[in-house]
Amino acid sequence: MQIQIDQARLLSELQTLATITSTEPSSEGTAVTRIVFSPDDLRARTWLKELAIAEGFAVRDDAIGNIFIRWIGTNPELPAVATGSHTDAIPHAGMYDGTVGVLGGLEALRALKRAGLQPRRSIELVMLTSEEPTRFGIGCLGSRLMSGTLDPARADALQDKTEASLNAVRTAAGFTGPLSSVRLPPNHYHAWIELHIEQGPLLEREAIPLGIVTSIAAPAGYRFTIIGLGGHAGALLMPDRKDALCAASELILSIEKHALATGVIDTVATVGTCDVYPGAVNSVPSRVVLQLDIRDTDPNRREAVMRAARRDYEELRQRRKVTITEELVNADAPAQSSTHIVQILKDICTKDGIPYKTMVSRAYHDSLFMARIAPIAMIFIPCRNGVSHRPDEYASPTDIALGAKVLAQALAKLASE
């Protein structure tokens, strides 16, 4: 079976999808903003479904808006083989994050169909809703609900910045029904493979065209509130101060110190927001809210960093006479790729003479949650300078096509089992 990826068509579709955005053109590259359930998001969904229907694939969506594009196999009662990713994009993002996995997955199905494959198992492409946390503050809504790792009632009650609930917004977008209906049973899929840009520099740096993901690091999110004593920047004397921002600065550096102290590159910690009250140059900060993202392939090591930071902030609290409260926002478990699927990907690369690198995904993806209901693996392709979530995000057409071809071959193999 000769599998040929239509590289020109795939690139054209990626470019077309990138035009479905409200973002003004950027001198830095192709800027894309596509927030879940926005008019641009709904237009992109309609366009994708039209492409799939034109190929004769069965199309449906569920109550959260996950789109299922199915090529029905000769034994449709068997668990299907699946692939997919997302098409939503954070403000001023690039055109490849998520979209390579969706449109590359669609092209993989078309390539197999052109090659004359008659799959034993059905092959399904899934466009997953809201991988990005932009609108409702939590990422991977679609895959979390599919895998049963997010309570449906909690999800429906989530609110955006306008205080519109997820239930109201999805209903207005045409996605109705109880969110409990989104959940899929364990082993619903025989296998799941996600194609994605690396979002890091390793493949490009080492001149390797393909990465095979063996595990996905798990994020935990925390919110810290530090309360001190505010006052006039001139009148409140230094010995009397309980500066919340100074205390927050020490806490941030403590977290960094303990993340580095593990000596393992899989441990990463980021304090990405710092809200200072009252936020005036001539006022001593009385309250600071920090948000921490900490990730690791080992949840015990991740928690050890937090325990060490807590010891530091207990001392900090007493010394600076501030209060520090900690709130756990979320904590997800890491995912391990299926050794069987990883071996299939390795065999394909070896047979075709494709250099590859086994690697950890330190960014989390929908596959982290799909691993709860199916054996999973991921395929990474290089992205220029490791850049992602920016208009200058870029993956070469050759690398995209290669990733789609390896994906197609793996889907064909798994669908025959």
C-alpha cells in the first residue's frame, strides 16, 4: 500500500484555517485568535465538518462540541482507532498548534482512503473542544469530559470573564444536552495517537525530524494569596512594613530554587501571574495573588517541590508578618504512552529510514486525558526555534507531511488488529 500525503493541500488547508480569526495581521507572522464558541471558532467547526462530509466520512458532535469524523470500518462493532487534536487558539497565537493534528489527521485518513485501505476497525478523527484554557480558565474541556476527569456539573457552572456560564455559552452555540453524555467508557478506543508540533527546541536543535512521545508530564495549578499591610509609600516607614509584594518575591524564588534542586529536567515550575493590590507606584502593596504552574512526569517529585516551598513560606510568613494562603486549582496525573503503539511508531520509522527521538511531552495535551480511556501515544514534529503560542510559530511543510504520513501508517496498522 503506497501512502502519499498531499502536502500542498494540507498546507493550503492550514493556511485557510488560519484566516478564520479576528486578529489583525502581524509583522511577526500569522497571528491567530480563535476562542472556544466565538464566531471564529464556530466558523472553523463548520468548515472542518464540510471538508469531512465531502470525503464521505460520518460526522457528529456531542454536548460540549467535540467533533467526531468517522471512517467506518468493515467491523464497525470493534473499538475504533482514533486521532485528533484541537483548533482553538489563545489570543495572538500561531497557526500550527493543534491544527496540525486535526488537519494532518484528516489528510492521513484521506491518504489511506486514496491508497485503497479497507480498515477492519473504524478510524476516527476527533476535534476536541477548548484545549486552551483561555475562556473558562481550565484547559482540555472536551477531553476531560470525555474521560470522566471533570465533573459535568462543575464544568457547566464554569464562567468566562463576562460571567456567562459554560452551559449558557455552549447552548447558545448549538451544543445542547447533558454534559454527562460526553463521557466515553474505558477502552472506547482501541488506540489514540495525536500528531502535534513539539512546542520546544529539541528536535530542531538535534536535527531530528520526528519525536515519539513516551510520557506526558502532568501539571498542577496553585493560587497563593499573600496579605500584608499597605500604606503610603512615603509615610509607612521601612521597619513597620509588611510588604506583600516583597514576600511574594521571596516565595517565587523559593519555588524556582526547589524546582531546580531536583536536578531533573522534567521538573518545571512557573509563576505566570502576579496581581498586586492596590497597584499604585506610591502605595505599599497590601495584597498579592500569584498563580503557579508546576509540572513533572513524577507527581511525587512534583509534590516534594511543593513541600519544600511550604517550609520556606512558613518561615517567610513569620519573619515578614504576612499571611499566605494556598489554594489547589487542579492537579493532574501524568500519562504513559502505550509501549505497543510506541513500538509500532518506531518500526515505521526504522523501516522508512526516518531518524526519531523518544521524548517526554512537557506541555500537556488532550492525550493526557485520553490516556484515561485508551492506550495513547503522540508524534511530535519540529517547530522553528521551539516557538509556540506566538505569531512566529512555524513548522515546515515537509515535517508536517512526514508526521501525517507516519500517523497514517500507524493508524492503518492499528486498524488492522
